[in-house]
Amino acid sequence: MKQGLQKFGKFLSSMVMPNIGAFIAWGFITALFIPDGWIPNEGLASIHPYMLFYALPILIAAQGGYLVGGDRGRVIGAIAVIGAIAGVGGTDGQPMLMGAMIMGPVAGFVIKKFDQAMDGHMPAGFEMLINNFSVGIFGMLLAILGYFFIGPFMSAILAVLTAGVEVLTKANLLPLTAIFIEPAKVLFLNNAINHGIFTPIGVEQAAATGKSIMYMLEANPGPGLGVLLAYWLGSKDKATRDSAPGAIIIHFLGGIHEIYFPYILMNPVVIAGPIVGNICAIFFFNLFKVGLKGPSSPGSIIAFLSMAPKDQVVLVFLGVAIAAAVSFFVSLPILKATEAKGGKSLEDAQSQMAGMKAEAKGTAAAASAAASAVISNPAQIKKIIFACDAGMGSSAMGATKFRNRIKAVRPDITVKNTSVDNIPADCDIAVVQTVLAERAKKSCPKAQLVQIGNFLADPALDDLYIQVTTLDKPTETVVDDPSEATNTAASSVKMTPDCIKLNQAPVSKEEAIKAAGELLVKTGAVEPSYIDAMLEREKLVSTYMGMGIAIPHGTTQAKGTVKKSQIVMIQYPDGVDFGDEKAQLVFGIAGIGDEHLDLLAKIADCLDDLNVLEKMKTTEDKDWIIKTLS
């Protein structure tokens, strides 16, 4: 349930976070130009409703659609939410921020399923027609659904929530919401709650009174400040004490509340401090009828005070100070008691948070978390294995590059690659992508694990290199078993002009993988079904290697469809999106045994010369490419 909440919360936040700049712009327009703002301007104030009722929901829905359905999901998400906005009367109704968080992902899901159904069944020459009409038709149908059902339904939910808040306010129970708000932050629900629920309710209140306490419930930087002060002044651990002042600046002035989450995770009971601190602050704000004119985003003291009405700036600051003071005095004794009994280190807590974020996203953990792995007895390391799903592409290039990097300093270390399920028992260190870590642990339970994001340019690899090389050179050199050595004979895999396509226009990741597969089919290397295996392999873990290179290939189960070993190359000068990275060079791989590894090693060697790599991304000379890789 905890992991489910984390994933759900992170997904909702992922729709909001890229659009925080739009919330900031809307907040400043509200605070500055409305009639009782800092510099009232009737004309500029008229921008406010259009941003709130149209721009923000469309941006959120488009992002939600993109997260589920890619670029086509972005378009259909924006179309769909317009129906929900119109269904409640546009600027005369209620803001559809919550509605956007539903319409966007639903629209992305619809177009994703349509694309999957059409995969392999698209009539040649009709691709553009079908792609555009499908978005248009499904977008129209979803907009109609939004108009008649989603918009009115979300409007009713918002009305119920608003009424509930009024009841809590009148009964002086609103401060108790802090019991849920503070833990929700650590579960990454903060942005979803703040902008999905509190902001729409705040808009209703601000329209009637010119301000709203709802904008203050989650964004108050005081509770987190109190925790950080407690660690700075009360922690017995020097590293934790030294890290706290920097975290205070980032949190309080920068508004990045995530910076204090690891301090909570170190000693979870310390969360009582922020809870009690926020309860006291909300009680104070409610008692003196304090509110903000617009949302404080991010939750910085600067943004918090800038959204305050002119006559309430001092009261707003006092509320923040109360939250910080109470949080500090509650957290300090809890901290001292829990530290005395022993607890997590800050490093461990930061790694845990990175893991939580990764689980919520469903992707590999951040490289920074993996890079903190400490290798025990680095002088005794003799075998390092790079492992990927199939053991024929990503890991081969990673192993080659790391082997070349380390051989002059530690010639006694064997660096090889294999599939994650076949890591040898005598492996000392296994280097794997984080999503494959559990499989690696089962395969080689005694090996030390180094988790990475990609095999070519990852901080964890730099950290591994430093740890195994900052020693005196071994007194004796161990020669690798010839049976385990990388084949250095002339490669039987040759690239020809027919294996290379240059200067291709940008396409989606899936289209780029298909193009590489089709080129492999054309060269007679694989059967057509291998293309589906390449797409399936990409779903397991990205084949993006780093440095602008991707090497899509089939799953282990698809090796039976490979007729001969071959590597093809497609150049995309403007890049193809592989997640958050762009690949300018896409190498399609089909391998029988280890025949293709020599060419992969040659590609890896080219990466050591950045000038060669950059030229390869833009050159129109196929002969130069073939010569370079031969």
C-alpha cells in the first residue's frame, strides 16, 4: 500500500512539477495586479482567469497525457480537458485542475492502446492520415465525455470538498489536516494535494474574500525549517550537522521541501515535529483570518510572503516562525532520543528516498544514489561483471569501456559482460542497471552490487573506478584465463554502406527502434519477428547507453530469430528521445554467440575520442564511418 501511494503521489506530482513556472506566473499576476494587489492594474488582472481556467488545466492535462501516451498523448490530453472546462462554464465555473489530472492520463491511455492495437497493422502510406485522425476523433469523444460527465462530476467533488473545509474552519478543526499533510509530503503527494485540491478550493475562497488559508496549508516552509534546525543544533553526527545549514538555505529560501525528507527518513518519529508545528501555524492563521492571495509555489519564504496581502505580511511571517519554532522544540528531544538508540545515517536515508522516488516512477534509481556504493576490500577485487538483460549489447559496451579505462592501473582485474541471470559465481562486483538489481542478487548473492543508470557515463562507474584504482599496484599480475578473455581476432561482423542510414529526421523512440530492426531484416540478419523482440526489450530497461548512443536489440528469448550477427547504424543529428536523454546514434544489434562483440568494442573505443564521436553524429561520409569502426 505504501509503495502504491508513493507511485500514485509521484505520478500526480509529475503532472504538476513541470508546470510550476506557470503557477508562479499566475500567482504573481494575482498578487500584483488584482484590485487589492501590490500594484493594481485592471487590464493586467484580466489575465488571471484565463491562466487559471484554461492555461493551467491544459498544461497539466497535456503533461499527464504525455506521461502515459508520449507526444500523441500530450495533444489528446489537451483536447480532452477542454471538454471538462466547457462543461462547468469556462471562466464562469470552477477551475478544472483536478479534472485535468484525470482527463490527461485517461486520454494518454486511450491513444496508447490504439497505437498498440495498430502496431503492425498500419496500411503503408496511410500512417499520417490514421495518426492524425485517431487523435482528432478520440480527442473529440473524450472532450464530449468531459463536457457531460467528468467536468460536472469534478465540479461536484470540489463543491463537497469546499463545503467540508468550511465546516472544518468553523469548528476550528482545520489545523488537524496537518496530520495528513506532513506525512503526505514524504510520500510525494504534496504537489498533487496542494495544486490539485487546496488551490481550487483556495480560488473559491479568494474570489469571495480576496485571500485563502488553503494556499498556506502545505506550502508553509516553517515545519521543515524546524526539523533542519534541530539536526543542525542537536545532532551528534558531524556529517549530518554540517549538511543541515546548506539544506536550510535550499529549503527555506529555495522552496525545495524535498531536501528535508531524508532527515525525516533517518528518524521517522521526528515527523511529529513538522506535524505539531503546522498544526500550530494553521491554528494561528485561522484565528487571525490570515490568507494568501495566490498559491505559494515553490514553498519558499520569498514566495510565501510575496503572496501575502499588504496588511498581513507580518502575520504571515509570524505564522511561519511559529511553525518553525514548534517544529524545532518538538523535533529536538525526539532526535536526541532516537540518535542515542541508533538509526539510519543521512547517506542511507538519502539513498532510501532516491529508491522511493525510483519505485514511484517505475524506473531506475537516480545515479547519485547508486554512486554512494562503497566497495569493500577493493585491493582484492579480481573480477568485475557488467550484466544487462540479454548480455549482448549494453553490458558489452560498458565492459569494454571500463576495461580500457582500468587496464593500465589494474591489469589484474578481469572485466567481462554477461546476461543478468548468468553472472558467474566467482564474480566480485556486478555492475547492473537498478531495475535489474533483484535479478542480479539472485544470480550472484555473494557479489558486491553496483547499480547504475547507464553503462557509459554514470557517476557510479566513476566512483567504482576511483575505489579500485586509488591503491598501490598489485605486486603480481594475474593473467586472465584465455578461455575467458575477450576475442581479439578479426571480427566476422562487417559494416557495409547498406547497414548505415544518415541524416534521418527525428522520430519517436519506438519508430527509431523499428527502423533499426527493419534495417537488420533488410540485411538478412534477422527474421521480421525480431523487431517485436527489440520493442519488448526496450520495455524491460532502456537501451540508451549515454553520450548520445542507443543500442536497441532483442530479448534473450529472440535469439532463435537471429540468422547472422550484424550491427546497423542510423544517425539522427537532432536526436531521438530515449526517456530524458537524446540519442543521435542508434545501433541496432543482432548477435550469435560473441561474434558481434568486437564491433561493439570498436564502437566503445570511439567513445574515448569525443571528436570522433561528435563527427559520427553529423557526418555524411559512410566510408569514414566504416573505416573508423573497422
